[in-house]
Amino acid sequence: NAQNWESIARVLKVLQSIFSRYSRDFKSEELWTEIKYVLDTFQKPLLELYKHTLQSLQAAHAAKDAVKLKQVAGALQLLCSIFFELNYQDIPEFFEDHMAEWMNPFKQLLSFSHPALNPSSNDEPGIAEQIKTHIFRSIKLYVDKYEEEFAQFVPQFVQETWKLLAVVDQSNRYDELVSVAIQFLTSVVKKPWNKQLFAKQETLQLVCSRIVVPQIKLRQEDLEMFEDDHLEYVRRDME
């Protein structure tokens, strides 16, 4: 029920707040001792909660229950953020052993959307965009640091990324999502053994025509900001 998901979200927010420093702090024996304790305590329950949350998301979607869908998606967004934090310092053995159970739904979530998850304004990302942004941060992390373990999933995520970038528009709500998605592709293409994913002529044409060119176009609001306050435009662009 709604109260249960509110309670789950509160607990996940506390955990997210505690774990958020794992991607900021330098590696140390003290830090890894804490992470190991956290993993021993939470890694299995988090996976079970993740699976339950995915099932609840599908059920709410099928039942057209917009209120529950939004609550469940909020919990899922927190779980995706926690996944990144717990995997940042090193890939835990449990997560490596259960990688497919996390990654296969990640791949499906990159194409998930629902009007109930849309933001009230196109100036800010909605819950669906936040979930996808967290997923891209995690798969970029895996490409950068753990690609030997992650290699089998890379082609699938590259395909999903192309699909996503080809359909998003230039609304501000997609800015962070597009940025981290392109960062993921950049990490992939830097690895020589991934070059075959981009080798076909039609692939390069698709990337240029449907991804690169649309993303470098200036929006009308960008032009207006540049005309009104070019220093503010530069500052925002640098951020």
C-alpha cells in the first residue's frame, strides 16, 4: 500500500545519504571496512527489494495506478542511486555474481516511461529521467572500472543508448540524462576492443544524424539567454 512505499522511501533516503560519500572519499582501509560491513548487511536485502520494486512497478503500470506507480518509481530511483554508491570503490563479489539480475532490468528501464512520471515542468527531470541517469552513471562506472566482468552487457546497453538518444527532445528535463548517456558511449568507444560496435558505416551515419547533430543545436531559450546575458550562458554551459 501507499504507506508501505512511503516508509520504504524514507529508509532508502537515509541509506542513500549514508552511502553517498562512498563515491567521494578516497579509498582507505577504514572506508573499505565500513563498506564491507554495509555489503554484508544490505546487499542481499537490496537485491530482493529491487526485484520486488520492479514487480510492483509492472503491476502498477498494468493496473494504471498512477499514484502507486509514482511512489514505486521513487523507491526505484533511490535503489539505482544506492547501487552506484555501493559499487564505486570496487565491484563487490555479490554484485558480480548477481550482475544479470541488476543489469537486465536496467536495460529495460532505459526505455520505460509513463505520463505519471513526467515532471510538472520540462525545465526539470522527471522520475523516469532520474532513474535512467542513475543507470547510466552505473554502467559507465562498470565500463570504466569493471569491463571484463561487464563486457557481455556492453553491446546491449550501447543499442539501448542509441535508441534513447534518438528519441529525446531538447527539453531541459533531458539535459543531464543526455550528458551522462553520451559519457557512457564515450567510455565505450575509448576501449579498442569495442570498436566493432561503431565500425559499420550505417552506424556512424545514425550516430551523427540522429544523435550528434540534434544535440549540438542551440535551443531558442539558449539563444535568448546568450543575447540577454552571455556571461550567465557561459557559466551555465560550463556547469
